[in-house]
Amino acid sequence: MKKSILIVLGVLILMSMACSMSLPVVEIQPEDTRTMEISIDSPGGNDTTDIAIAMGAGKLNIQGGTSKLVEGTITYNVSQWEPVIEQSPNSVKLKQSVDEFNFSKLPVGEYRNEWNLKFGSRPLSFELQAGAYDGTLDFSGIPLTGLAISDGASSAEVIFSSPNPAEMEKLSYKTGASNVKLYGLSNANFKEMTFVGGAGSYTLDFAGTQRREAQVDVESGASSLEIIIPGGLNSEIIISGDLIDTTTKGIWVVEDDTYRTENEGPLLTIHVKTNVGSLKLIHE
């Protein structure tokens, strides 16, 4: 019994010492600016290609309009952030050798980490993992069978200005304390969607053409959340949570914590769970 107590005390002392120790900060100095050219041909056939992007803090611009699978440039001035391309017959991964959780390495001065990428007409299952970044992700016209985005404190716009040529099984977005706006979500043609956010400002705009029934789950912390339902879309929004300041604009049929637009067409069901935040529902 005494031996067990001594072991526990020893572990607690070691943990206390580890917490009191401060790691040395290693400053990362900007260097000469380098640009990597990306040009990957589309493989034959119509199978879905898995695209994965893993980047640290920086800027990211995505759009369609190329005959290749992917092309573009990555411009950076920190050698540790040199991009790496991993490619197989049905997958491409663009990543940086950067550990965003290693706070002992901090960039000083002005740094660049800018990604400008174009994608073609091949069906894609798309995954993005990013740190704190500014992004304009325009997926208009790009055939997406799946989309998963996970980022830190970001300022991002995700755009679907035209219908997705493919059927998307699931769209997921997980973010921290960010400013995120998603436009044209009905054009994304998803079956399921999840959005998880921290303390931030979020806009979910379901403009576009709703071609099938879809389920959406939204969960956020102490945030400002705006949901826009275009006129003519058949929708149902079910709200749960504590201390929610809910305001509406436009015509809604309200019953307890459920808000409906009651139009014709496929039903869009949205479950919203938020605590200590503001929620604005707009029916245009």
C-alpha cells in the first residue's frame, strides 16, 4: 500500500515539474520566396479521385476551370513549409511538413504561404485540413462526391454558385473561433451535412437548386449564426440549446422550437444546437 502511494506521489511530482517547465521558443526566419508549380494530369476512367490538402497558416484559393486533375502554384518563404506531393493511381495529397501544434516554433517577420489551385472535371472526394488561414474555396462546377473541411481560427468562404455535377454523400465542416460563410449550399447536392463551430461568426446560405431530401446538423458554441433559406425551398429548422437569442426575417410557420417554410419540393431538415449565442433565420 505504501509503495503504491509513493509511486502515485512520484508521478504527481513529475507532472508538476513538467507543467512548470517552459519550452524554448525557436524563431523561424523568413527566407527567399519559392514557388512550386503543380500540374497533375487526370487519370483515365471516371472513378472518384481522393484529394487531400494539409496546410498550415496562410492563404488558400480553390476554383475549377482546368483540363488537368489539379494545377496551380504554392508560394512560401519558410523552408520548413516546403510542400510535398504524394500520389497514387486514385489519390493525390498535397501537404506541408508543419506541426501546427508545436508552439515552440514561431515564425517572425513577414511570411508567405499562398496556395492557388484549380481542379478539373473528374469526380473528387475532397479533404482539407488547415491551420489559421484565409480562404476562398469556390467549388462551383467541380464534381464532388464528398467534402470534409477542418480548420483552426480561419476566415473562409465556401462557394457553390452552380449545381454540383455529382451526388455528394456528405459535407462536413469543423472549425474553431472563425468567420466562415458558405454560399449556395443547395447546389452542393449533398445527402448529409454537419457543421461544427466554436465561438465565431457563421453564415449558412442554402441558395441554389435542391434536388433531393437532405439532413443538416449544426452545432456551435457562443457564436453568431445566420441561416438563409431562399424563397421556394421546402425547409424545416429544429432548434435546441440554452440561452439562444433567435430572430427571424421573412415568413415562417412556427411551432414551439420548429420553424418551417412549407414550400413544395424535397425537404431540407436542419437541426441546430447552440448555446449562449445568437441565431438569425432568414427566409428570402
